[in-house]
Amino acid sequence: MAHHKSAIKRIRQSRKRKIYNRGNKKTMREAIKAVRTATTVSAAQEALKAAFSILDRVAARGVIKKNNAANKKSRLAKAVKKFEATA
């Protein structure tokens, strides 16, 4: 256990940040899953739009890195395009 005031504060901050990050990551994963499990093309496109927004927001807040968000967006767009072609 930490003994210095600054270390104790840092533990408090990291706990708070962990809860914040966990919530944001859950929202992000749910948005991605919604795109992947969409049953119609229009639903997939709507879910993709929402997922892009969430990924941009999460990246801007520093929960994930910008390149990570860009890679996820690219893969999702590719999956939706493939879904459109098959449907």
C-alpha cells in the first residue's frame, strides 16, 4: 500500500479512470457488435454510422489510440461493404 500523499492520490485517480475507461470500452464494444450482428443492410449502415461516432469519441477521450480507432473503423466498413455485396 502507498505511504505518500501523492501516491495515495494517484491510486484514487487511477481507480476513477479505470471505471471511466471500462464504461467507454463497453459502449464501444456494444456498438461494434451491433454492426456485426445487423440483419439488414440499412440497419448495418445505421449501426456503422453510430459506431464511427462512438469510436471517434472514445479515441478523442484517450481511451484508445487514434490509430486503433481508425483500424476498427476500417474493418467495420469493410465488413458492411461485404455484407452489402452479398445481400
